[in-house]
Amino acid sequence: MIELPVIDGIVEQKVKKPNWLRVKLPIGESYKEVRNLVDTHQLHTICESGNCPNMGECWGEGTATFMILGNICTRSCGFCAVATGKPDPVDWDEPQRVAEAIHLMKVKHAVVTSVDRDEIVDGGSIIWFNTIKAIKSLNPTTTLETLIPDFKAEKENIQRIIEASPEVVSHNIETVERLTKQVRIQAKYWRSMETLRILKEGGMRTKSGIMLGLGESKEEVVQTMQDLNSSGVDVITIGQYLQPSKKHLQVQRFVHPDEFKELREIGYNMGFDYVESGPLVRSSYHSEKHVIAGWGRQKWQEEKTA
């Protein structure tokens, strides 16, 4: 059972969701087409498993974030809606199915993520390598972002991602150092930073994300941003944590859009190449723009001079 955060000795009560977090229901022909392709090819998407608030918008545009290595995770993070338990055996045909689905969808930019597979010696990195290669082979003009686990910061497994060479490699820090043990139970803050550092040293364009509303202070968020910047991260996403179910950690606070704007400004002033910051921002939101070096910073500078 997950313990709810305690503030001043009192368990925090559920706070009312504000108007700025209203999300449109997924509708439209493009959404239906993507849904049919996902079902037909027996694919898993983090859009569904993670209860993403942007699924309607993204799927309506014919894009989705595919989740490989099954839909059962070996870790039990306090924020995540993905099921925890004993995963099914590795499906070695999955890389080709994902590549074929992306081809049928005719997407220009694809995002691939996965559950953690700590029970596998290679952490699932071989399937990751095969998936990236299959996608690039069948879709040579498609740009690719990979949202990877930490692989326990083991260089051999991370090197497989580097060798496969996706355009962007993302690994989410998720929360501040103080809350990591509570939010990402089996993860380690500095191990994730090490994974990102190894990726950057391997020449990757790197990305990470933070959720707000779990009890962190502004100072802790800024410190986390500084740590990510020191680890060589190029792109950072900052969004509002939303409780997937009553079993998960409660929202401590709904952060106002103005605070997200302020963090965006702080991020660009720190030197990040792209800062995506807003209540409904998720790691793969607008990810097609994160591929282009300098684009986000240029738009920010244009806004300042307008």
C-alpha cells in the first residue's frame, strides 16, 4: 500500500482539479484509424497505459507513443498507471510489428518507450536496439525519439541505444531528489543522471522530464533543472502530475500556468536548448519539435523581442 504524503502531521486531502486541466475526449477519424492500427498489430502505447491527457490531440494528428517490451513493468512507481508484476516473455517479433505500424501510419516522427525489464540481463536493450533499427530500415525519413529506462546506468546496455542512433534519447528524472524514493521507488536520482550523462558523452541529443504537484518546492525544481543541465540534457519537459487512480500518490498541488511559464524562462536562461513547460505537458508532447536543435531557443528569443 502506498503511503500518502503527510504535511504537518496531517494526510493531505485530495485537491480539486482546476479549469485549466480540462481535456478534450479523443474523437475523429484519424484517432479511430490509429486505434485500429494499434489493435490490429497488437501494440502497446503509453498513451493508453499511462492515461495520457493528450491522447486525443496526438492520436487525432495520427501520432502515438509506442511502448515495447510488453505492458507489465518490473518496477512499481507511485505515480505510474502502467501495471506492475511479472512480465510476459520477450516477443522478438515486436520490433518488426512496431516498424510496420509506423510505416502504415505514415508518421514523420515516432516516439518509442518501454516498461522496465529488470529481470532481463540486458534490461531489454537488445529489443530496443532491434526496434530502432527496424523502424529506421522501414521508415528511413521518419525521425525517432526513444524514451528509455535507466538500464541501471550499465554502459553496455546504454551503448546499444547509442549505436542504434535515434535522433533524440529521453530518460525522465520525474521528480526532485528528495521525493525520488517515494515517487520512483526502485529508481535512484543520481543513477538516472548518470544514464543521461553517458548518453550525452555518446553524442546523443538528450531529453528529460519533471512532474510537478507531488510536494516539491520551487527551489528543489530549479536544483533538479540545474542537475539535468550539468548532465548535458538538451531538452526538458515540465508538466503537472495527475493521479491515475486512488492507489497512486495524491496530487499535493495543482501548479498554476504562470508558474510553468516562469520555469520555462528559468530553463532557457540556464541554457537548455528546448523547454516545454505547461500543466498538460508530457514527455512526448510536441516531441517532433524537440528533434530540431536550436528551434525552441530561437522561438523563445523571438518572443522576448516581439
